Amino acid sequence: MLNIAIDGPSGAGKSTISKLLAKKLGILYLDTGAMYRAVALYVDRTGTDVNDREKVVPLLEDIAIEFRGDGEEKRIFLNGEDVSEAIREHRVSKLASDVSKIREVRLFLVEQQREIAKKNDIVLDGRDITSFVLPDSKYKFFLTATPKERARRRYEELRSKGFDVDYDKILEDVNDRDYNDMNRDFAPLVQVDDAVVIDSTNLTTDEVIEVILRYVNTH
């Protein structure tokens, strides 16, 4: 199976790059970040603190996540409800970062991700794909950009969708999420030694995809 693993901090462009890359290669794209957002959304809707491990873990048995749809535009369903838009609210991003620190949450989703990767040629992106989910993948990439650039991209994305957001608050959230992701006890965000590092700060989406395709086609 062709498994392409892409890690990196929030706002580095992983999802956009991964979707387009999968489309160009004619393989599946699995949005692992959306899975964590769906869990966070469910927990939040129950009125539970996403940081309260003792209360969050029992809720996992009530969560069913599915991706439905044809082609690359798959939508995510939480217990039968299409939450594709709801999980993209800015506040859900922080909730997802918090809930992802819980070991049982990560194991719950990683098991599903590995099973999908065993059966499909696939592109996966996230925080621990190269280090924990698919450590034996032949193709590993670490996509990054400066915090200010990542905050700018997030700001522009949310504004284009009609959200009233503040750039400084987004930059603060980006830095907070970086700290959370890199310092959680279980499966933190790390740059593994055999990953190809791509700094996208001054690169276009097409240029990043070109770098990845060139590497895949020559190795």
C-alpha cells in the first residue's frame, strides 16, 4: 500500500496539501484532524470539560465517526449527523487540541486510522502520523511555516467563511496549540529524523505539492 504520512503544526496547510495530493495521485485522503474535532465537538456538546479525562473517556463508546461521499470531497458524520461545518468553528480547534492530549482519545482514533491505512493507498495528515500512527511509512513529510504566517492563513480562511475573528487572538491560539501539541505526554508533535521537512512560509500550495511528488516519484 502507498501510505503518505504528513505531520506539522496547526495552520501549516497540511489538510489542503493532503487533499490535493491525494487527488493528483488518485488515492484516498483521511482527515485525521477532523476526527479529533468531531470527538471534541461531541464532548463539548455534552457539557463535559474536554480536559477532564475521567469524564471524557467513558464518552468514547458513544461516538461513531464516518466519512461519506464520493471523490475527494468527503464529509464527516458524527453519530449520523453531518458536522463538516460545525467542526471548523475556530473554538473547536482549541477544544480538539485539548482533548487530543488524552491518551485514550488518541488510541481510540489511531486504531481506526491504522485499519483504514492497511486497506487503502492513502494520504494521512496530523500531528503524530509519522511518529506514532504510521511510523513505518516509506513517505514521511513534516510541513511547517512560521507562527505569524500560519495565523494569517487561518485568519484569512475564517474571514472568507464569514467568521468575525481577531488576528492577534488567532496568533495566540496558534502558539498555544503548538505548545500543547509538542508537550503532551502521549504521542506529541515531533519532527522524526527520516521525515522530509518542508517550510511552506514562502511557498505556494502548488510548489509544496511539487516537492512532495518529486520525492515520491524518485524514491
